[in-house]
Amino acid sequence: MRAGYFRRHRTAMLAGLVFGIAAVLVPLAPWNDSAGRTPCPGHTGIVVAAGTDVSAGAERQALINTWNSQHQDDPDLQARIVEISSVADLQRSQLAAASEAHGCDYDVLTLDAPWTAEFAARKAIVPFPLPHGWDGDFLRELRQSVTWHGTVYALPFNADVGLLYYWNDARRQAPVGLPDLLGQAAEAVTAHGFPAGYSLQLADYEGGAVNALELIWGFGGDVVRGDRVVIDAYAPQVRSALAAVHTNLPPQVAGIDRTSGDATEEYSIQAFEARRVAFMRNWPYAFRTLAADPRMRAAGRLRFGVSPLPGPSVLGGQNLAISAYSRKQKQARRLVEFLTDQEAESQLFDCGGFAPTRKSAYAAPRPCTDSPPGEQPIGQADLTQLAVQIRQAIARARPRPLTPAYQEFSEVFRRCFRAAAFQPGEVDVDYAAFARLLRAAYSGRPAYTDPDRPCG
């Protein structure tokens, strides 16, 4: 059953990647404006641009189906999702290319939390006027991610926060800090026979930047405070985070899975499920993937647990914004409000495994009555416990740096972190040069580096 699940998702991911590449190569249709330019050919209804739906049961599509059934007599309100890519970096590139071309192909843009500032600053999305958009039921922690210069530009579709997954027989106690977690991970290898202790995602993609930030925060360091790059002021703490990766990789010890430098979220899930690792850092959606597998239970109880990370996590999520070049902004606004209302957010959590953006969805989770054949239903107690852990993690989470040039910042940051963490021999970083590169990227200036010394 699980193999079939991952086959389905790999197929969807490949299809999204092919579409994303093709869309970049095909010229975008011009916008139909008052000057009389040609309308988008074949553009009917409302088009939502999104990445691959990783939820169990494709709950985002289920919500679209509900919306369409409620408006079946109005073709102008019929909606469809276009999956542009399974990779966050490629999603952002494709959406940016469409906006730069003033393309009207997409009406609603699904934006990763740190992208909202970039698209708002470029006027590629339109403000979402209050009070119709934001209300007091949304988690207050998410307000910053949809706001630019005091104006709300999107509504939060799903929240995201890092969680710690662990096999019950591997964890000695709740880890007190990241060093304790790495110690327990190494102990799980020697005392419990796990091939590796901890799986995190440090591949060269946005997830790698997220995990690197969490490692630095977990050792008491910081990268950006307010609008200032401060990584050089926290050089000892950053050095400890890098050394923790360096010294926990084989051949020294196996406290960290040797493949973490190439791992993504899906790989970590598979490694954890196969008991190749004792602990795993992942997003909330991984819970439903694991808990739905009958092999992950014994005597009706889960064989694994979940808790907040032993340190701050990145507060992530996806927002829904309306393209400035959409010809159906009023219709798109109604759809966005529907997709983020209380009932939709509850469905995304109860049946899809997404972390909801509304407080009401955490208060009384309901077991999904529509589990796919062969998958273990998630009970009330498990859902309630997951909701508690997510809320605790969100309360301790921190957003990524808020800058319209976040993509450039992320690329420089993770490139330097990876070069230092996975280099042979002792960790050697010029922190002053690292900070200069990050400051240039943060402000949107080109950051030139020597390929042999990417961190200066």
C-alpha cells in the first residue's frame, strides 16, 4: 500500500515538473486590458496556480470540487488547479516569470510564505482589503507573512512548522535542546540498532535553507535580526551548528543520516518509515502519511510520536494571493475566501494533514470519514494530540527573513552553509565574508563569489 502511495506522488511530482518546464518555454499570453490586447486563449473560469498537493486524498482538489458543485450554473466561477511544479524554487520561478510577462494565465497564486513580500513589492499581486479578508480566527502568528508595508496582500491557506518525529523505542526522554537531540540520535544507533539517528533535509533547495536556519537557532545563533544580517555576530554559535553536522556524519558517528545533504522531505519520510533513522525533522503533513500506514501501529497504538522541535522552528506555510494581471479578480477573491474559511481549514487538517491557519480548526478536530482504501483511519485522539503539538510548535516558531529579495538570500545562505557543513576536514568559514554576501543578497544586490570558496 505504501509503495503505491509513493508511486502516485512521484508521478504527480514528475508531471508537475514537466508542466513547469514546459510553461517556462511556452510564451505567455498577453493580458486583455483596456488597450484591447488579446485575451488569454481558452481561459475560462478561475485558475489557481499551485505546487504538487502532498495532502492525503488530494484535499485541495476536493475543496475545488465542492466550490464548483456550488456554482455549477456559472461557468465564470468554475475553478481548476494547475500544478506548476513539485519543487518550491521552481514554483517561485514560474510564478515570477508569469508575473513579469503580465500573463493572465493564473488568477490565484499559491505563494510560499516568504514570497508574498516579493510579489507585493513588485505589484504582481493586489491588496486583500480588510475586514473581508483577515479576521480574528486566523492565527496571529501568520499575519506577518501575508502583510507588506502594513497592507494585507493574501490570505493564509495552510500553516507549516517543523516537527520532531521519533520511534517510541528510540527516544529516552523529550530532548532538552538540539545538542541533547543529537546525543539521543547517536545513542539510538549504538543502543537500539538504527542505521542512523536523525534525518533532516539539507539538500540545495528551500527546505535546506529552512533546516540550516533551525540548526543555527538551535545552537543559540542567528542570521537576521529585524532588517540586519547578524550572522557574523553569532560566529561561535554558527560554528557549533556546523560542527554538529560535521561531527555527527559518518565515519565519525551516525548521529545524522549520511544522506541528509541530499535529502528532501519525501526521502526523510521513507527513511523514517523503513526504520533507517530513529528521529526525523519534517512538516505536519508527514504525520498523516505515517499514521495512515497500518504497519506504523501496534495493538492499535502508534509506534511513533511527534513533538515540537527542541528549539525554534521556521514558521512556514502557503498563502493565496490574487494576481494583479487576472481578469477575474472579483471571482478570484470569492474563491480565496471560500478556500480559507473555517470549514475548508478544518477539512484540510482533518482529512489532508495540513496545519490549518484558523484557531477554530484546532479546537475540535474531527476524524475524516473518507480515508482511501487500505489506509488506517486517523482517530480523534491522534488528531487532537497532533493539533496540540502543532500549536505549541507555532508558538515557538520564527518566520524567515522578510525581504523582497528572499530567494537570492536563501540561495546564498544555503550554498555557504552546505559548503561549510559538508566540506572535508575542519570547518573553515570566513564569517565576515559570509555576512557581506548575505547583506548583498538580502538587499537584492548581486553576490559574486569564488567557486572554490563560496562563503568567502
